[in-house]
Amino acid sequence: EMEKYNHQVGLKMVGEMLPDERNRVTLDEERDRFGLRIARVTYSWGDNDKALIRHALDQMHSSLEAAGANEIFRQENDTNHLAGTARMGFDAKTSVVDADCRSWDIPNLWVCDGSVFPTTGGVNPSLTITSIALRTADRIKALAARGEL
């Protein structure tokens, strides 16, 4: 049985989900043990997301067949870089924070994590999040030095 592992290959696709206004995080009427409203996540794949996955799986299947694969297992699973719940933008009606990551609605609330991205693509966003956090810290420091916070 272990001899089979000398002759295996795996392919994985990494793709980008498009922003979808139906996907959201809201506060539910249900409360936790501290009396705080709990978060409710509403999430589903859109038509484009499903088409992207189907296309990638079909292409990987074709590639494995062309390479002479005897057995092909088609497996759909996902890995996520969660983003977009506090979207950055230029308009308070369509975003949560401005270009400096400052909340439109709550004075002196700054958000500097992956939630400010409208989408993340297919790569790990850690360095970009770090850059945004450093930029946001510099902005807060400058405003504080001028007494504008």
C-alpha cells in the first residue's frame, strides 16, 4: 500500500471570490452569556465562484489525464483568507472605513486588518496587512502630534 505514495501528485487551485453584497456579518437578536448580540455570518458562493471552481477542477483533471494518471480523485475543499467585513473605500455609503482605515461612523475607531480589503485574491495577505497596520499607525501618530484626535 505504501508503494502507491511514491507515485501520487496533487493539484490545488487558489482563486479569488468576487465581493458579493449578500455575504455579510450582522448582529443577531440572539445574545451571548454576557448579554451581547452575537455575530451572524451569511455566506455563499456566487455563480462566478462556482464557475471558477468547476473550470479549475476540469483543467486539473485534464492535466492529470494527459500526464497518464490511472486514478483521479476530484476533491472540493476550501481554504480562506477572510476579508471584506469592514471594507475600505471612498464613500461612507459603500464602505466601513476611509482610505486611512478610519471608521466613517465611529470617531477614532481605526481598523487595520484583512477586513478592510474588498477582496484578497489568491495569495496570503499577511505582508499587506502589516503594511496597512504600519501606515495606519503612522497616520494616528501624526494626527495625535497635531492634536487632531
